[in-house]
Amino acid sequence: MTIKCRVNRTGLVRLGRAALLMLAAVLSGCASLPEREPAPASWAIRDTANTALAEVTADDIAAHPGLSGALLLGDPMDAFVVRLGMIEAAEKSLDLQYYIWHQDLTGDTLLNRLLHAADRGVRVRLLLDDLDTAGKADTLFGLDAHPNIEVRLFNPFASRTSRVSGFLTDFGRVNRRMHNKTITADNRLTVLGGRNIGDEYFNATEEVVFGDLDVLCQGAVVDEVSVQFDLYWNSPWAYPMDRFANGRDTVADLNRFRRASEAQLEQAKKSRYAQGLAGAVQKLRSLESDDFEWGQAKLIYDDPGKVGGLKLSSDTHLAPELLKVMAQVEHDLLIISPYFVPGERLTQYLVNMVERGIRVRIVTNSLAANDVPVVHAGYMRYREALVAGGVELFEYKAPLETETEQQKDKEPFWKGASRGSLHAKSMVFEEEGLFVGSFNLDARSAVLNTEIGVLIHNPEYAKKISADLDRLILDKAYQVTLEEGDLVWVTRHDGEMVRFDREPDTSWWTRFSTGFMRYIVPEGML
């Protein structure tokens, strides 16, 4: 008997989808998430008045009731030393929430110090987005086995061996990630901003460094960060690590991790990077209370339910709150966003601002500096409209300045990376206030990922960022302009103005492939 089959395009799509589902089932072994019985709730420890961090912050907080002190961390090595110092100083609690935590020189060092903090009685809660945990089971199970450390995974993949199967069978869920980055010590100091944990964020590699921005805070906003952390930690999207153990000997994992971690720390201490940190360590030790700028601060963040498709509103999402602040601008707006895909509506919104007499400056990555070329493909669609509409558009250079001859003579000098990529996510409003956080101006940050940031009213910081950008931007970036309808890139090199008529520092293949992607990549995925 012969069976005839006629399949139209819809049928082919269905057959293709069915084949992918079958493949995914084979890859994952029909994996599923553990039963979602409520995990034991825990909350920030607020009884920390007798800790060392409370003592060093008490006078400033008392002198600024209801306000927050902020110290911007632009230097990557300073940012590492501050985190290390917070971990070493903590006496009761450490709450850490990160999208990416690499196991490299800086990441392993911080994990070692967390282990030692737990050994001396500090309660450590480590909340990691599950996207970056592949291959790290031994470390995470080991840490979680310590009686004073608990690890939870946010929005985890069902299969612990294949991320591919998760994307094939459950794409709508696992495509939504927790992009928040915070570390809080004894509920007295917190750091939040754009940096994940890894060598490229702290200039500990000679390959590439991310130009980034964090803010170290004390005062009222610290408790707001703790409330946010508790909301995520106790949400149904945060799964305790031990739910995935399945009878595993995690105590053995802890013992192996401890031995390996101690050996790694000894190697890290001998590195040129460790010796290069001396200046940053001295800077941290010499911090004075007047190094912090005090003022009103407001934490804004997405509800963790955003990964479940929570309806967009100003009560549950960060983006509407930022738009409210942007809508109040009458004179000057500065946007710094490494991944900038504004879409038609925001593009027109920014052009309309210029038409009303508002100065709008945007700094994003050049194609050579962008570590995600597909995002650049989405951004390319709007460059001409922005520039034609009067927006001042700048693209961050990839090549960094080399060390001076004087620095070369200083051994051991840590020169760091030779190439850079913009990773800071910040805004300055009217040279009066600023936003520092994890939020990019793209669809992924607005719709898919959860984000966090702080709005700080501080004219001194805002004016300094704005003035420094005007003074230095052409040394660090290309200004994109239009000449006779074509885009050109202008920059300053060795004091001389230089002009390019195509994407600088790129090969023809990079330009071609990225230009091709601009026509096929769905913008909602960027």
C-alpha cells in the first residue's frame, strides 16, 4: 500500500518544529525542573549595628538622614578592590546577585574570599542567573555545601548538561534572564551597576577590558537594594542549588573546591595583576567620608516575575520609570549604552527632543568595539535617522592607548588590555541627576531581561560626567556625522582630527556580515 502525503508550508513548519522537539528530547533525556515546592525563605540581616562597616558609616548616615552616599567606580581595578574589600570586611552577611561570574583570576579570587568569609561565620547568599553556570557544577555544589553559604539559580535550565535542549524546548522561558548585578555587605554598603564578575570587567586580562561604571552606596538606598535582593531570592524563579544534587556527594565537592581554590589563590597572589592592584588598594584605604556625594537616590528595578511575562507597568518594570525621568528633560540628555537598539519610536522620540531645543548625546559601541555584532546590526538601522535629526552620536573606539615610556620602565607594571569595549549603562539628566545600572536601551533590557539601577540626584557628579565627556570624547570615540547623505566617522588621534568613510578598525567581512544581519535579525531578540 502506498501512502501519498501532501504537505504545505504550514505543514513543513510543523514537521520541522516536531523534529526539533524530538531532537531536544533526545539531547535532554526528557529533563524537567525539580518540583517547585517553596524554598525556605530568608531575609536580609538588618541587625548589623555592631559591625565594623556600621561603625565606619554611622556618622555619615546620621549626618544625612534619609539620603544616600554615592561613590562612582569608573576605574576597573578600583571596582575589583572595592568588592574584595567588602567581602573581607563583612561580619554578618554578604548578598550577591550576578548575571555572569567567570571562573578566572578575579572570579576565582572572589569565590575564595567568599569561602573564607563563610568560614568566619558570615552568611553568604549567592544568586546567579543560570545562563552562565554551565560547566561550574563542581564549584557551585561545593560552595552550597558550606553551612554558611547558599547558592540559588535564577530561571534555571531543566537539563544540567545541555543548554541547547533548553533553548529548543523552552525558548520562551529560558530566553529571559536576570541581568541584575549587586553585592551588599552587612546591609551597610552596596555596589551596583554594569559590571559582572570576570577578568574583562576588572582589567585583569591583556585581551580586552570593558569600560564600565558601578556605584558604591551607603545610606538609605542600601536597604532598598536588600529589599530587591530578598524579592528575587524568595521568588519562585530562584531554585536552591541542592534541588539539582540528586544524591551527589556535595561535601566532597566542597573539599575539592577548597583545595583547588587555595592553590588558585596562591597563583593569583603571584600574578602581575595582583602587584598592579597596589595603587587601587591604597586608594581604598585612603577613602574619606567626603569622597562620597550625598543626596536623594531612588532604586528602580524589574519585578522578578518579568521573566514569566508579567504585564508591563511602572509598578513592576524599570523602563517606564526611566521614561518618566527622560520626559522631564528640558535642556540636556546624555545616554551611555553599549547595546543601543532604540527602535523607531525611541528614535523619533529623541529626534523630537532635539527639535524642541534639547541637546541629546548618545555614546555606544563602534562595530570594532561591540562584543555582540548582531546587536550592532540592529543599531545600524537607526544611525542615519538619529544623526539627521540632530542627535550627537558617538561610537566607542576599540584600540586603547598604550602605556607611556615612563610606565614601561616601572616593573612590575600591569599594562592590562590593548582593546576596549564599552559596557557602562548610564544616563545624565539636565546635568543634575544620573542613572547607573544594568539597563541597556534595547528590547532585551526593556522586555526580556530583568534589570536594576539607581537614580541619583547629584549635580556635581552629573556636571562632571557631562563636562568630561565633552572634553575627552573625541579621544575615546568616533563622532558619527553625515556628509552629502553618507555616514562618516571623525575622531582625534595624537591631537589631529582623522576622518573615516567606513566603519573604523574593521575588516570588509565584518562590515559585510554585520550589514547583512541588519536585514534579517528580529529586533525583539536583541
